[in-house]
Amino acid sequence: MLQGDFERLCTELKHSPGNQLSRAIFDVLELKRAENSQGLGAHKEKLPVIWIETNDSGDNNISFMNTTYPYLDGVFQDMIDLLYSNTFMAAQGLDALEALQNAAKGYAGEFVLVVEGAIPVRDNGLYSIIAYAGHEPLTALKVVSLLGALAKYVVAVGTCASFGGPSAAKPNVASNVPVSDIVRRDVIKVSGCPVNPDWFVGTLAHLQLFGVPRLDEVGRPAMFYEFTVHRHCQRRSYFDRNEFAEKLGDIECMFSQGCVGPKTGSDCPYRLWVNHVSWPVKANTPCIGCTNPDFPDGSSPFFVPMPQKSQRRTNL
Amino acid sequence: MSRKFVMFSPVTRLSGLLSVEVTMEEDVVAEANVKGTLFRGFEWIMQGRHIRDAIYMTQRVCGICSMAHGACASYLLDDLYDNEISENGQLLRNIMYASDFLQNHIRHFYLFSMPDFVRMPDRPLFQGQDLSDLRLNPRDNETLVGHYFEAIKAAQESHQILTLFGGKAPHQHSFVEGGVAVAPTADKINQAMALIDNIRCFVRDRMVPDTDLLARVYRDYFSIGVTPARLISFGLFRFGPKTKPFCGKEVCWTKADLAWWTQARSMRRSPGPGFGYRESNSTTRIWVILIAITRVLKPLVGRPG
């Protein structure tokens, strides 16, 4: 509809009884929306997703459930078809295995493989078993390498899947490694312990709308991880004036309390967590760098200032 | 007698990986061995680390109950350092702990358990659902499916309370040894009260009636696979300036504990009058937690942080 038509419509109907003007405009809007449905964003195909859980705490799927705008049901309705997920799927036992098989076959080359958790490689991967087919253990090692070859995209969700994370913390008895060591292809690493739901749902949105997002030098979507926590921290002015907290709970800079914000790539300071209400430094505690490739060993001891961390860590 | 092995794997809708190996004799389950099939070795990870790291590291044991692990670490450090906890601090810790419990209960009941009893919509996520023992009439079924989707928001709001005071969730930051790093200012109390009001309505109008309905329709399930009452509890919330150890050598297995334990066991074995299924289900506990949060939040109003 042209501007002139719109103006004429308004003039004609401005004194009409009932809600004729509103209704007419609404009809036009609906028409316009239908026209636009071919355009970018309006006509999105849902992503088929196979979500494999391996060695982590399951915190990433819990954090994913905390997504707002869209809420979890909105994600399931408009963004993804979750074909297999140990956490959410209704099917159990053999039915679940069948669903996995069907998904892998039916959507080969199309599905997004989401891996949550690190992959233990010691003893042929026996320290993480997705399921048993009869008595045959389907190890995470086997399943992820198989599916990794069939997937369109591989997304590592959480720091364990991205870099090893707490699962691979010293002494790493089960030899946990990140997904990228197993699949030998590009992996989109959406790290965090847990992942912020916005980072993960935002990455899915990017895949759905535009394909693979621009990644930073360690393979994380740059739109969330490009800048350091320190750069955007609300308490940066305290740091610049050398005003440091004496204890947790203080309002000054948390560098003195072990904050690793200066070396941590994440948008926590303005993204915030769980409906965007808070983040660790707002809660008067240090950032422990949970998105980093060297988390947690590179951040520990958590409450010791950065310059002294490495010295203390040699005792680990 | 013919023996048959059944491998039930994977057991889905839980935090972690699980399989059950069942041995059947005729039609009876003779043995069921449950295997948790992921291993990270947290006992080794914790060794040699700075002791205060336990507050954040141990939360990484589990995503749905992270607060419980962090709380234990903080309580033990309180005991070790002989910390004096302010009354507000102790109360606020209880609120944070309870919010994580609310989240856990709601998600467990709706997202993890309900697809065993309710015919879910025909979407990829719910395909392959076991339909062999679905008993609800279509109207009740539809209602409960609706509540499944409402539960998503109620659980998210529970975690929002934890985040208001804890910085993030799961794996919150401010419940630490010595107290809480966040002051319960009026704005945060007010926001938490608004959230808890929403959650209370959800529990009252949805979760409790739904639990009652399922407990009624599947009444016979209460007597299937009853195990010996090998449960033990040393309490949950902490009050007062000193955090007492829960299982230190001077507390564990005193005569009083044994007497309580014996009494608790006998109650579980022979339910007295009025000790029916309602007490044994999770909604009783969720009510206690809701009342506890509201009671604790209210006196906090008007106190300076």
C-alpha cells in the first residue's frame, strides 16, 4: 500500500462508526505481513537438532531452560526441532535409540549436532556412555565422531564441550577432551559454565537466519565473546583509580578478589543472567573466567589476584 | 525358572546419563542394577586445589542442584574457619537455596516426569513416547500439557530469584563461606516477592492439583518397586550465627540421632492415620519451601542491608 492510499483510507474512515478504521488498517497490516513472509527472518525453517550429552554437569541444558524471549517453549515451537535430547525427549530406552538412529539417517547433512560436555578418550571412551545397545556400550567418543561427520553444523555448548572445562580439570583422570579434538572439523564453541541462554539461543538464531556466525580466534561467536569482561565492566572506573575491594561484598573493583575479567572474553556486564537481572560482579564477587579455554585451572585459586594465580597453581 | 536380561538404556529426562540392567525371572523383576555412565572424577579434581575454590568448583557437580553442592562447601568452610554468620546472611542463604529447590522440583515434576503419564503433543521432541499406560481422559490430558508449558516460566522465575541475590544460575556466586556477598535491599526483596507470588499461584493452582490427579489415577504405582527405606536426612536450612556441621564426628550417629532415625524408619514402614500418599509426594515439600521463603522474605523488608 502506498502512502497516498493509506492517507485516503484514514480520511475516508475517520468518522465511520464502529472500529472500521482500526479494522481496515489491521487488514492492511496482515496483508503486508503475508507479503513479507518471503523475506529474511519471516520465513525461517526450523533447525533439526540432535543434542548429545556427555561429560558435564547438565548445567547447560538447565541454563538453556532459563531462556526468556523466547522462552523454552518458544524455542521448541519456532526455532528448533529437537530430534534427540537425553534431557527433554519423551522417548526412553530402545525408543530413544531408535529416535537417534532415525534422526541421524533422516537428517544426515542437515541436522545441527549440539554436544554438551567433554569427551573422555581414556579406555576407548568408557567413561562416558550415551546408552547401551544390548550390552554394547555406545560411548560418547563413538557417537560424537559418527554424528560429527554427518552433521551440517557442530555446536559445542558449554566450556566442557568447547575446551574441556571442569571435566578436564587437573588431573583429568578420564582424559576428557573438547569436541573439536574428536570431530576434526569446524566447531562453533558457545562456551560458559554454564552457557548463558542468550549466547546459545542467539547462536541458534544466527544459524537459522544467516548461517555460521563470525567466530573469534578460539572459535566462539564473536558477537558474544569478542570483548573482555574488563572492557565493559561497570566497575572499570574503580580499577582505573586503583580502588580495590577488600573483601567479597564490597562495591569496588574485584581484581583484588581474584577477578579474571581482564582476560575473559564475554559480554556478561551488559548481557546479564536469567532474564538479564544480574552477573557475578554485580553480586559483588569476582568473575572466574568460565568462558575461557583455560577454565577452571587457569582461574584457580579463584579468590587470589591474577598476578599470583600462576605461582599458586604450580602446587596443584 | 527362565531368566531374562533386559537393558533399559538410555533412561532419559534426568541430569546425567543412566542405564538400568534388569534381570527378570518369569514376569517378576529379580534384580535391577542402575548405572550412572558418566565419570569425571571430582574427588580427584578437588585434591590439591585451594580450599575456598570448593564453593564454586563443587557446584559444577550438577546443573539442576548446583546450589546444594555449593552450600555444603560453604557450610563446611564456615565450620573450619569458625565463621560468625549474620542473621540476614543466614536467612538470605536459605532463600537462595530454597529458590534452587523450587526450580528443581518444578522442572523435575513437569519436564522430567510428566511425559511418563501424559500424552504429549505430536512434535519431534515427544515422538516415541511410551503410550502403553496413559490413563488420563482427554480433557485432563490437555490441561496437564498446558501446565507443562506454564511450568517452564515458573521454573525460570525460581532461578531468577536465585540470580537476583546470587549473580547467576546455575552456579551462583554470592552464597559463600562467611555469608552472602549481596545485601537484601528493598528493591531486590520486592522483586523476589513478586516472583514468589507468581510461583506460589502456579504451585497452588497447577502443580498441587496436578500431583493429586496423577497420584489418584496412578495410585497403584505407589506400591510398585518399593525399596527398603534407606534414607537419611540431617536437615536442610541453617539458622543462627554458627553453621553447625551436618555430619561431623560429634554429630553423626549420636544416640538422639539413632532414636530419631529409628522413629523415622518406623513411620515410613507403617504409615499411621493421615499419613497417606500426599505426605510422601513432592508437593508437600514444595509447600514447606514456599511458606519458608515467604516467611523469611517478609521480615527482611525494612531492614537495612
